[in-house]
Amino acid sequence: MNTTHALFVGIFAVLAMATVAGRWLRHRAAGPNAVLDNLNARIDAWWAMVIVVGLAFAFGKGGVIVLFALLSLLALREFVTLTYTRRSDHLALALAFYVALPVQYALIWIEWYGLFSIFIPVYGFLILPIFAALRADPNRFFDRIAAVQWALMLAVFCLSHVPALLTLQIPGYGGRELLLIAFLVIVVQSSDVLQYVWGKLLGRHKVAPTLSPSKTWEGLLGGVLSATALGAALWWITPFSPLEAAAIALLINVMGFFGGLVMSAIKRDHGVKDWGHLIAGHGG
């Protein structure tokens, strides 16, 4: 059994135990319990995510790139759906969906990192306003084009860096770059769940009540430390030592939390609680 197979066997075992525990707790609960319902929804979503990621891994580099390109497409659609646009924005939106997104992921496939790293934040930011301006509609022009630009940055540019891990040249780690993506996804998703669990168990002091009432300092600390420990325990699937894996996991967890807070601020600005309902319990 190779490292990838061992990892997925372990993940399925943990999910099976979590599913049994979640269903048992729900059965024991007297009456409706939103916390347990949310937790079970997250576990069910994890099953779906693990199966989808596993299938993508089975197809190698191409499968992973296609998976994250589709995720970017869905995320971009969710973002744009909530923003203010006009008919005059259709050309800029078409460029974002049908040019910028596929080109960004094609650059990963051909491993042209130099252009990949600047295509959206430089060329995308410069070109989209030009095409939008050609439609001669000044009504809230800055708000509209900025929304499209940042939708591309968040949903495509940022997310595309996950499959871009496949292009890293790490001595002695060739052919196992998929495991770096597995490490990242496991740490990020476990941090999200553990912050939720610790917050429900011990949460008293809210981080930003007006942005995300469910986020607490206790949940943040407990979730980050727990997920960091998990990252350290997964050092064997990475090219890092346990201490290095822990440090990277800690950075991922902290930045992931504040990234989530930023996304919550954007949602509140648009008056919605969730971006969408594609992934149950995760807000979009």
C-alpha cells in the first residue's frame, strides 16, 4: 500500500467513526438540535468532498486541474450572482468566465508559472475595465468592475494556486505532489470543523459579532491548535519534518480563519448569510 492509499484509508476510517458518532449523538438528543444537525451536515459534505477529490486524484494532474477549474467556475458564479451588475457588464463577465478562468488553469497544465502568477492580477485587472468602459455605462462603474476584478482574484487566482502545487520541483519528492494538496485540504477543512466544535463547546468571546456571530476566540484557538497538531501528525505525507509541517499548518489555519472573516464581511455587505448551498454546513 503506497502513501496515497494509506492516507485515504485513514480518512475513510475517521469519517466512518465520525458518522457513527454523529448519528448516535443525534439519536440520543431530545428534540431538535441545530448544532448536531450542522455537524452531521458537515460530515456528510466531507464524504462527498473526499470521494470527489479521490476521483480527481485517480486521474492525476489533469483530474485535479479540472476539479479546481470547476470549483473556480462555481465560486465565481456564486460571487457574481450576489454582486450588482448591469447589461453593460456582460462582455467583461464573459471575459472573466470564458477567457480568464480557462487560461489561468491552462497555464498550470503547461507549467508556465511566470505568466500564471501575473495573468489575473496584472493583465486581468488592466483589461477588464477597458472592455467595460467601451460599453459607455458610467452608472456605479467603479463598484461594478471592482466586483468582477476581485471575484476573479478570490474565486480563480487564489483557488488556482492549489493545483499549482503540482508544478513544484521538490528534490526527493517527485511524483508525490498530489499529497501536498491532500495535506492542504485536510488541514483547512479540519480547522474549519474543529473551530466550530470548540466554539460550540467553549466559545464565550466573539471575534467579530457583526461579521460572523459564530466565530469565537476560544473556537479559533482550539481549532487552530488542534488542526496544527493534525498537520504535524501528517508530516509523513509531505517533504517536511514534523516541526515544519506544524509551522505550515499553523500559518494555513490562521490565514484561513481571517480569510473566512473577510468573506463573511463581503457576505454581510451584500445582506446574505451564505454564498450558496452547494456544500452543506459550509455556507457555499
